[in-house]
Amino acid sequence: MNYNLKMINTDLINKIFKNSYIEINTNHNEALEVFENYIKKSEPRIPLLVNFDTHSDVYINNKNNIATIANWVNFCFKNFGVTEFYWIIPNYIIENSEYRKIYEQKTNLINGPLHSFDNIDINLNTVTKEQLLYDNNTNELISINKLSLINKKCKMFNMPDIEKQLTHLIPIDINILTISNLNILSGKEILLSIDADYFCNSGFDTVDRINNKDITEEELTENINLLLDKLSESEVKPCAVSLTYSPIYIQKKYYKNIEHFFNAVKNAGKE
């Protein structure tokens, strides 16, 4: 397949990423290395992490000892001082009534952040936000309901709430949204992660085989340009950027397309 790089808006790529530190990687947990390398070079820590991804890569109510492709975001809270996380859900999910229902009703989902919105309905037309507590010792993100159960047990034994006992619990804001509401980040400095399966997800290891395997090359290019348009409109400042192939999740026939896009972004960044 011959992919015409001119089909994507390289002018916007150069505008958005000209001052960014950028690395391309294979598996999503390698984003941790990208952000660590950025901090070593630049020192300042950025408290906002934005992840364009079919999967959140956040695990709830689980202790995490090793960073994997499923839970690497948890380690950003501890390692890089991230206190705000924004998960940008792909448009192909909200445009499919069955997929959208699964996300908004929080049904049949693996242990991701949607389950942490215990008392809040998910509304993909807007930004849904919940503040959770992060255990800095165990890399566990604790949901509101679990926290409530723990505190009930504390009261049974005449003990103070767990938040007062454990000073290493850190408030973390989890935000779930689509690209149409990206302007919530207007003008802010961010750590940016883009997983290729945001554009074309094969359905491998995704709940209910959620996928957009029938996407055309033209639609893929439109999705890439939409991302660039929204990043530009919101005037966010991506200080460090991780670009991930996730080869088991994307369709092989579009690997070269993604490669051209990632390379264009990488070339636009500063050395």
C-alpha cells in the first residue's frame, strides 16, 4: 500500500510538536521511559497526563507491583507526580450505539477507571470527572465505594478514616472524555500519549471484541487529521510525547500509515 504523507496535515504537526520531546515505542508501558527521559532532560514535572487510547491503561482497586501495558498509567502518578489523568475515548466507540452503551453503562468492562465512577453516570457527550485516592506504596487507585467500605470498617473498630491514617494517599483526578471536549485542556502543558489503536483497533484483548477493523484508509487519515485539528484548536502544549504502535492491537495493513504519521511527529519535535 502506498501511503501519501501529504494526506495528513504536516503543517499542523510542525506547529503542535515543534517544542516537544518525542519518542516512538512499541508497547505502551514504554511510555514510562519516555516521560522519565524527558524529566531527566528538562527537570520540570507536568501534573497532567493525556492518553488517546481505546484502553485506559489504568487499573482500579488493585495493587500493582510491575508496570504493564494494562496499568502503566498507575505508575505515572508515583513516578512523575501526575495528579490529573485524561482518557480520550475514540470516536468509533461513541459512534457505535452498542459500544457506547457498554462504556456509558459500565457493563462487562475490565478493571478500568469507568468502574471507579461509582456514583456518577458516564456521559460521553461531556467530560466526566471523579477524584480518587492513590496509594503511593502499592500503586493502587482506590475507588469511592472501596474507600467507603474501608472507612466503615475503621468506624467499627473506633479508628479514624483511612485518609487520616495513611498520609501517602494522594488525590488523583480522573477525567473521561472524547476529542470533541479537548478544549478543557486549553493552553495547558501536558504529558501526551497516543496509542495507534486509538485510530484503528483490531479488537484483540478488548472487551466484547470492540473494534473498528472495517475502517478505510481515508477514514484513518481523517481521524489523524481530526486529532491534529483538535490539538491545535485547544492550544495544548505537549511537553513530552509518547507514540505507541501496540502492534497486537492495530491492523497490520495500516502499520505503514501509522509509521509515517509517528515519524512526521517525531521529526517535528526538538532534538
